[in-house]
Amino acid sequence: MNTPSEHLESECDYGSGCPAVTLLIKPRDRDLGGFSVRRMLPSGKLGKVGPWIFFDHMGPAEFAAGKGINVRPHPHINLATVSYLFEGEILHRDSLGTEMAIHPGDINLMVAGRGIVHSERERPEVNASHHRLHGLQLWLALPEADEEIDPAFYHYPARDIPQVDVAGVPARVMMGSAFGVTSPVKTFAETLYFEARLKAAQSIPLPEAEERAVYVIQGQVTIGDTLVPEHAMAALSAKAGIVLRADSDAIIALVGGAAMSHRYLEWNFASSRKERIEQAKDDWREDRFPKVPGDDIEFIPLPGEQVREQGED
């Protein structure tokens, strides 16, 4: 969901005793007609965390019959997208011919590589009745050597995502390795993404990574001496042995991994090369990207540009 969001940010004051947290990002919800989206990455002071360059929290939202998610075809290059739902369903279609509904607990991994086009809509039977939607939309930068690989799509059902009990706290390791288990989800660089659900007063040690950040999906937690409220993201130091404590029932997600070189981001494009983004913009403008089978009439134009008429040269 490519929707901008505003941020309130504060850097950690080491003198006040919060060595575990280096930056706290507190978003303001942006209401898109009954549908709230919070963008944590990129932000003004935190462009990426390991390979993660984009982090959107969408919902929870309720839609009346006939309303819902309806994202027209749009392109990506040099990145991979990760879609994860807590509630609801989204119908993914892409220019590889993929048509896949994602359900809560599943992971859809779409590798854009040299270029892909996709849409995010709803099946008619979902859209026809009252429904809810709540999830995360994340982007990963591909390593420079993999930026131009062939596009691909991978679907991992919820049953294939490893679950582990960490001192009484249930956790799911969506990508990478943590707590002695490894996710089957494909990675291109050292990548970490896990979710934990804590009861009030429970604690969980946070796995180490070169770079990492915790997002509070629900509830309120404390990391070191820093209180992290609901819908805030805390970038963590490289300090070992950091423990997160739940001040209330809470759901948290941790993302991280190996540090990446600088990435340029513009609209739906990310690349280590600014000229590659300019090329992608021109390719989309001139209709040189592949079409989405079964969803090839509508599309999202480049920001600020007129929509092409069907059949226009």
C-alpha cells in the first residue's frame, strides 16, 4: 500500500539511560477514508534496517460490502515485497501470471528483480460482504548482485512458518533464523523477521542482528529503559542481551539483518543506481513493462502524470 505517512521522531538520549534503543519513531495515522496506514520506513531519520527499506502497517480496517482494497497494477524494480496479514484477505496478481489470495499467517514474497507489475485487489465474494483487513506490507532491498535477477513469486502458507515457544511467549520466525529455528522463506541477504505475542509482564530476549528494529503492532512494551507505545518503531543498538518486556498484552514484529549499501527510492522503485530508477520511470511511462494477465486495463500512472488512454501510442 503505497501511502505516505507523517512521523514524529526522537533520537535516543544516551545520558538518560536508554542504550538499547537508538531511535524511536512515533507515527501519526493517516486516514484514507476509513483505512489507516502507518509508514515506519523510510522515515526522515531511519531509511532502512538491514535489507528492509519499507514498512507499512495497514489497518485494522472494516469495510462495508462493495468497499475494500483495490490497488491497480503498478511496477517495481530491484526489490522484493513481503505481504503478511493478521486479518482479512488480499488477491495478488502479477505479470508472471500469478494469481494468489493471501490469508492470515501466510507470506507472499514477490521478487521484482529487473521488473514486475502487480495488483492488489479482493475476490468478488470477499468484497460482496462486510469484511476486515489488517496486515503489514514490507519491502526488501536486493543485494546489488541480485538487483536485476528474473522476477519471481513465492507463496508460503501459514502452516509452513515455524513457531517456537520462548519462555512461554509464542513466536513465529517468518524470515531468517532465530530461537533455534529457520524459516523456509527465501532470502537474498542476511535477513530477520519475526513476530511475538506477549501477555502483560512477559519478557522475550531479542535475537541479535547487525541492524534491527522492533515495531509494536498492538499494546505497549519497554525495551531497556525506553517505553515503546503502540504503533511506534524502536531502532535498536548492536548491544547483546536486549530484552523486551510487555507492559500490556502486546504483539510485536522485529525486522533486521545485514546492513545494506545506500538505496535510492522513488515511488515504487528502489535501486542502488539512481539512473536505473530513471530508466524504470521512462519504461512505465512508455508502456514497456509487462502486463498483468486478467488485470491489464487499469494501471497507476507515475505521480503527477496524466493517465494514458487505452491504445494510446
